[in-house]
Amino acid sequence: MRKSAVYLLAENRLLREALIRLLSKKSEVSVVGANAYSTAVHREIIAARPQIILMDSSGSKDTRPSLISTLRSAIRNVRIVMVDMESDEETFLDAVRAGVVGYVLKNASAVEVADAIQSVAAGKAVCPPTLCLGLFRCVMQQTASPRATSWGYDLGLSRREQETLELLRYRYTNKEIALRLNLSEQTVKNHVHHILRKLSLPNRFSVPQFYENEKARTDIHIVATSAERPGPASLNDSAKSGENSFPPMDTAAQG
């Protein structure tokens, strides 16, 4: 069986050493490098040319997607597996959006981690069953009701922030939002803080009026855009010139 070349990217040294010991016992895995997050770590990873990158979620949330994108662009067909401490749905979805195709929790056994690496190497995707529902729900929301959060997207909000904003609009409390979105209250507080900062709002009670102002602005834009479209007169002009005209209607058939 061909071994899968794996690079370990983890902030905690003890975790890296534990993963090296764990994977070294697997005949189907070859560890080609290990290091912590740094500004230059991607050069080392690119030089190692791994097939699989096994990384933890302790790196900066802001820089992690950029690092993943850099590695995926620099190493052809590389596949990334993330190991996370908790089954946080937002962290999982952010990882998937960045390009991660494997996701396991830190309480996974050695067999489960090795199986995840082999599955990803074979072109499959891996995620805990407890997070599959969140992934399905995210896709469903994108396809079934894209208008529900589109106005928030235009304002630079993440999808989860858009969902939180929609509930703030109806004056839901942090606890109620957490229950509806299956998040912790602390995560909701963080989303609310980011939303208010991005929208330059003084507090959460300003959201309903902000929404009404945005809706009015959007409606005016839609009306203005519609007014610019060619009307029936343009069609009549085309008919007069003989271009793209329809055959005359049989008035007798109208009854």
C-alpha cells in the first residue's frame, strides 16, 4: 500500500509529538514534517510537498483561511484535514469554506485519525456525524432562502453573522439566538460585537431601524433599475422596423 505523506501543523508541541507517535505506528502514513504556526511555516510545508496536511484549529481565525488558500495553490492536489478541540459548527463551516476536506475532533482515536487521513487521500470527505446536520442546513439555507441574508452579505458580514443579524432584527436575546442557531452564548456575543463594529451601530437595539433604512434603500434601487429597462414601446418600435416582430394575432380567434 502506498504511504500518504503527511505534514503536521499544530501550535501545541505536546500535541505535535503525540500525533507523530500516533501516526508513526501506522504503516500507511509517512510524517514528512511538523511545526507550529508562524509567518514562514508555509515555505517549509511547500518544500516538504505533503499529500495531506493535518492541522489543528489553534491558529489565528483571520489568517488560517489565507494560509489554507496559499497551501492549496502552491501544492498540487494537497488535501487538508483539520483537528478541532470542540464540535463548534461555525469553526467547522469556516474550515469547509476555506477548503478543508477532512474534519476530526481531538477526542478521536488513533484509528479514526488514520482512517480520516486515508479517506481524504482516496478523494473522500470526512466530518463528524454531529456536524453533518450543520453542513446540510447551511447548504439548504443558501439554496432555499438566499434573500434572507443577502443584504447582510453586501455589508461584509459572514453567513453566521448574517443569521445573527436577522434574529437581532426581531429583538431576540443572545440566549434565544444561541438556541435557534445551535451556538454557545459566548459565540453569539462575539458575533453581535463584530456585527455592531462592522455596521458602526451603537448597540443591538439599533439593528431594527438599520434594517428598515437598508430595506428602503434597496427598494429604491430596485425601482430605479426597473425604470431603466426597455418597456413595451421598445418592442413596438422593433415591430415597426420589421425586426424580431411576431406574426399578427388572429382577432377572430379571440372570440
